[in-house]
Amino acid sequence: LVAGTQNIASEIIKIAGGRNAITVAKKIVRINEEEIIRLDPDAYIMQQGPMNPNPVPLGERPNLKILKAAQNERTLIVKEEFFSRPGPMAIDACDTLEKWLHTKIEKDTAGN
């Protein structure tokens, strides 16, 4: 499952100066690995929380470790509530993502 254009995470990406590779006008989009490989994103954000308590890093996923984001170590794991819940934390999420997208953060983990 990925964030569509109607998801708050997509808006956070946009405000942070990024572009969501998913252009489907829904909150949540079911997508297969072949489509992710075709899109080959430069950066990849994974949420950690009740729906995904232990996200597997891209470099450890046999089919996705070939992505530019995995090869260039441009993956970010964020707390689900940090990027998926409206409220004051969304401002912090925008700021954190903007800094991460435009500079290399020492440790690619945000909201933890």
C-alpha cells in the first residue's frame, strides 16, 4: 500500500519540495512491486507503526534493492502518526522531510 495524491503524506511530500511518484487520486493505493520498479523513485519513505511495525529496509528486499533509492541509501523510515495524522506534527513532518530530501541526514530515521 502506498500514499495516493489524496493522502496527507502526499501533501507533506509536496510541501517539503518533493513529488509523490504515485499520481492516483486516492488516499491509499494498492500497488505491485513491478510498478514500484518501473517508477524507480529517487527517494523512498516507509512508515513504521501499527500497520507496519517492522518495515524491512529496501536493501533487504530482493525485488526492490535494485531501486535508485535503495542503491543510493535514500530511504527514510518515519513513525506512522508523524506522517499520516493531521495536526501539529504534520508541520514537523514537512520540516524533517524537507531537510532530509535536500540534505543527507546522518541517520535516515525521522520522528523516532
